[in-house]
Amino acid sequence: MTAMTWTEGGKGGGFPVQVEPPRARILVVDDHAPNLLTLEATLGDLGEVVKAHSGEEALLHLLREDFALILLDVQMPGLDGFETARLIKERERSRFIPIIFLTARSRDASHVFRGYAQGAVDYVLKPFAPEILRSKVSVFVELFLKEEQLKRQEALLRQRELEALERQSAHRYRLLGDAMPLCVFAAGPDGRLRYGNRVWTELSGLPAEAVEDLWRSEVVHPDDRQGVHAAWCQSVSTGMPFEVQFRLRRQSDQGFRWHLGRAVPERNERGRITGWIVTATDIDDQKQAEEELARASAAKDAFLAAASHELRTPLAAAKMQVQLAQRKYGSELTEGPRRALEGLDRQVDRMTKLVSDLLDVSRLITGRLSLEVESFDLVPLLRTTCERLQALAPEHQLRLDIAESLPMRGDSGRIEQVVTNLVSNAVRYSPQGGPVELRAWSEGGRVLLQVRDHGIGIPAEKLALIFERFGQAHGARYGGLGLGLTISQGIIEQHGGRIWAESPGVEGEGSTFHVSLPVQSVLP
């Protein structure tokens, strides 16, 4: 009889397929070929009879196949029936196969009991009546076939349950995707998109399944198709996450809007990719805000550059007039006017420094900050700079710990500007006075510079901010525009170096700024 079962068959439900019922295999073991032929003729219609001429051959068959029953002759050369049965029962795969012993010689009760002790389910004496043997064997064959049928039904039930769970999971995925406020797509392991969610259909006006060739379709902006398709193919081939920006056309007004596409692979328990989940998030408003901000920033930078240039001329004229007044009337001025001119001179110098910083920042932004590279010794530069700054800050003690000579190649004027900025900052943020230590040494083909103070310190969360334009760790309390460190970083990086700061953020323990420069600059 041929059994019938059902398999899943698309939208129309299942369809019947023919499945051959299991067929029992019966292993008969006897060292006499005529006996094997007799057993085969007697039992052939009950199942497939497999013949073995010895215990050793029977064990080989059991390594390769499963059997419903074993008929085992007791008296055989080499491995006899009892020893063969013992070895069969020791093996996990074959220990539960029923064994019927066959013998024509020993009818002793103790011999029979020994057979049962070796795991036999029956003991048949030769000569046997074919009808009786068939009856005994058919019982075990039927039990085997029913057990196999149960196993198949159990496996089919598990398969049906898995399929139902997969359908339920897919349905939930679709419901979840439709609930998301962004485009969600599902793709197979080959990267081919299968369907899109509700947001996709509303955006494009296309059916959920019309996504197979999305990346090269008219829904994607012509300028973006090649790039996004190449990025998607790269992700599918490598299994790496996908992230790219592109424009999608909105059906309602035929306008293109920027989207951020992301995709991650789904993997099974063995790590193999079984599919992809793809999302496209509308970022058009954010993109426009960024572009507007960039335009505003560019306009601001242009204004600062123009204003700085325009301020230099009147500042230079004011400086010249102050100096002229000091030279011409200095000896005749009383204490009040003389101090007023000195204050005016300092304020003009401060304003000139601010304008110079603004111009340098503008040059950094536009890439026009040029360097005049030459070979020089850093030590005299450090000494001269510290002497000049010490005269301006007599309440602080500037301590130098430097080598006798530090030859290097770079723009000495710009390096002096960096040192001036770092030492001036150390003085400014040490309002209670105290020492400022400057160390410089060479190591591993680099010149290392360190400026340390014992002032108010820098909070940990502000360490990254201080190198940004107009970034100040303590606001405007201590003066300045917050440009000195930005300019210093730009100068050091143009020399192929690095600058960074360290601080515990505790008042009295101050800050330490580090500079690392190549001895031989890569600049021309």
C-alpha cells in the first residue's frame, strides 16, 4: 500500500504527494548457505532479507544499516551466536534490535537461558515450522513498521509546526514593519529584495512586492543609483552591514527626498546568512538643515575674514598714533595721561592679537595658512619666548627644563606662536599665580614639548571642546575668543605633529599640554 501525505503548496494550500511506506530489513545470520536460502524464502514477503554467513559479517552489516529484527544461529565458527549477540548489545545503535536465536543442537534449558541472558527475545529450535517462524517474525516486523511510521509522523508534525511558526513569524515581521514610521524591506540571502512595508508603498505608490530591483529603479535618484547599488552588492558579498545615503522619489509630488539606508544580515545558529532586514529613514529635513547651517557657517567665516582684514588698517593707524604721542609728549605728560596712553597701547595690542587670531582661523578653514619652513634650533626660541612672557606676568614663575640643543625643521615663527599660546593660557588660567613649567626634549626622532600649570584645571568633559573654534572650558570669564588652541592645533598638525591636553579637573592641580613634532618635517 502506498501512503498519502500533504505538503505546502503556495496560496492554494497543500497538495497530496505519494510517500513510499517504510520497509523492514531482516538480518539472518547462519554459516550454512542452504539455511540462509530457506530463511529468505520463508520471510521474503515480510521484508528485505539481508544474509550474513558469520558473526563478523553480521556486525559489518549493522555498522551500515538498521534492521527490524535479527535471526542469529547459535553454532557458528569464529564468533558464535552468543558472542555476536553480546557485541551487538554493547553498541548503542543496535542494542535495542530484537534477536531471535536459532539452533538445531542444544535443547538444554541452561543453554536457552543463556540465550535470553544475551538479550534474545525468543529462542527457536531447528527444524522449525515456517508458519510459526513467520508468525513470530511478523510480530516484530509490524512493531518496527509502526514505530517507523510514528517517527515519520512525528517528524512531519515537527516540520508542520516549524512551517507554521515561520509563517507566523513572517506575518509578525510584516505587521511590525508596517508599524514602523520608515521604509522597511526584507531581502533574501542573495540580497534580492522581496517586499516593502506600508510606508514604502505610500511613498512610492508601488505594491509591496515591487522592490526586487529597487536600487536601480526609477524610484532612486539617477545620480545615486550606481553608488547605492554598488554599496549594496558589496555588503551582500561580504556580509558586512550596509549604510548609505540616497534619494527616493515621493509619488505624491514626484520630488526626491534624502533617505539613510541601513541593512543588517539575519543569521542562523551556524552563523550563515539567511536574509537581510533593510531600512530607509527619511533624513531630508535634517539634510536641508545641515546644508543651511553649512551656508550660514560659510557666510560667518567670510564675514569674519573680511572684518578682520578691514580692522587691521585702523588698528595699525591707532598703534602708530599712540606710539607717536608717547615719543613726542612722553616726558611732558603727567601720571594720568601717561598711564592712559600705556593702557591704550595695551588694548590696541590686544585687539591686534584678536584680529590676527581671526585671520589665522580663516586661513586654517580655507587651507591658506602657509608655513615658511626652515632648519632652526628650538632652544633659543623657547628661551626668548619665556623671557618675553615672564616680563608680562611677573607674579608667575616660568621654569624651563630643556635640552642644550633641539635642532628641527619647521616654521619657527608659527612654532613660537604655539608656545606663546600655551604659556599664555597657563598664566591666564592660574589666577592665583604659581609656577608654569615648560619642558622640551627629543626622543625617537621627535621633539616633545610639555607646558604644565597649577591653576584651575580643565573638566574632563571639556578636554575635547577646548580645541574647537570658540571653545572655552570656563566660558568668557578669563578673556579671549577661544581661538588660540584651535590655531595651535592647526599649526602643529600642518607640521605633521600632534597636540593634546591632560587634566584631573581639580583646582590647584592644573593642566598639562603636550606637543609632539617630527624633527625632520615632511613639509618642503
